[in-house]
Amino acid sequence: MSTGTPVRPGPHLPGAADPGAHPAAALAAADTDRIVFDLAGIERSYDALCRELPGVRVRFVMMACPVDEVLVVLARRGAGVDAAGPNEVRQALREGMAELRRTADGPLGFVVEPGRHLVADHGAIRARVSRLARRRAPDGEEQYWLYLSCGKFNGLHEMDAVQDPLVFPGHTSGPHVPAVVAGSTCDSDDAYSAEHGLAPVPRALASGAPVWVLSCGAYATSYTTRGFNGIAPLPLHCTHAPGRPTGPRPASSSAPVATGALDG
């Protein structure tokens, strides 16, 4: 089911963070692993899109971030929600815009259905270092591997080639080493290919040190498995302004996450 309303910047909600604010305070205050969503940042992304596309209807692609708090703030700004399958999109692309205009025999109204655009840069994960190890590659060369407390099956499914920025609180100086980044499961797919580049990590990292993975708000919850390899989904924490968090809450109380039978 899809709903949509004409695009309009909504009223500034009480307590919204100033432009440019980042959920760093929530990440720094976290003493356990979690996914953090910056609701004020998501609101700003929606309002900016409305200004760029006046007169266009906006429907949020729910699959990008099926988190109740995110849906609520977007609905309060005037966004609709898209929960439809892909068949209608394929049909529209196949017919072509020229044919659609001919059939309509008049001006067309346009709808945009952003998902990643609204939430990607406003979600972050607070994780921990499980281990920074050196392993010998098949060619005999030693390679650093950074194992995190979460990985592809628990929040970082789209982190191919480690494109999401990594922040290591407390390590502002000192030597860095290039490392393969991997999750903590036994699955061989739970690692980010060294063929596309290694991540620079502080050589002094110790087990248990916090790691912030930025710009991973899109599909972080959608692709999370339920307890694969004995690892529970990360809890969610939504923040709207300093001192006004809305969570945390267990991931199981959000919209359903992906399940699957995986070998490993």
C-alpha cells in the first residue's frame, strides 16, 4: 500500500537539533552496542528534498529503515509511505515516460520514493573491537584483520569495501595499519573484501574498544538476521536532540527484520 501527500516542508518540531548536528553524543554515551538514528537529521533531509523538488509528492520507502520512530517523524513532516513491491516500478520503466504522457493526454504528476537518501547519513552503529589480529595470507604476507562485534548479518550488510566511515574514539593520533574488516560470525561472507581496499585502523586498538560506523542508517535494520550464529540483533536508539533520546529499545520491538537459514 502506498500513500502520498504534496511535498511541503513541515513545521519545525520542538526540540529538533540544529542543522549540522550529529548523534555523536548518543554514540559517546553508549556503553553497549546499538544502532543510533538521528531523527532531526532525517527531518532535515526530508525538508531539503521538498525544497529541491517543489510540487512533487514524497513517499518514504519503508524497507530502507522500518523503524517506528523514523516513520512517525516523516509522517509528521507530511511524507507518505511506500510499501509496494517492485513490479509496478518495472512496468513504468518498461513503458517509458513518453508513452505515459501520450496515454495520460495531459500533464503528469510526479512522485519520488526516497529511502536511502533520507536515512543513510543519519544512522550510525556503536560497535566494539573484538580483536585486531595479524594473519598470514596465502602468498605468505602478513595481513591485519579487524574483527568487530557486528558485521554483515547484524547491521553492516551493505558495508562492502568498508565505504562507511569508521571512527575510533580516543585514537586521534598514533600509527595506523591497513586492515580487513570482519564481523564476529563464523561465516566466510562476514568480511569486507581486501580486493577493494583496506581500512586504516589504529595499531594500538585493544579488544573492547568502541568503534563508530557512520552513515549506515539505510537497510541496517532491514537486513539484520534474528540471532544468526547466536548473535542477537542490535538494539535501536533514536535521538532527536541533546538530552531528548527516545530509546534505546530492543530490536525485536521494531518492524520485522530479515530471517534466513544460513550455513556457517
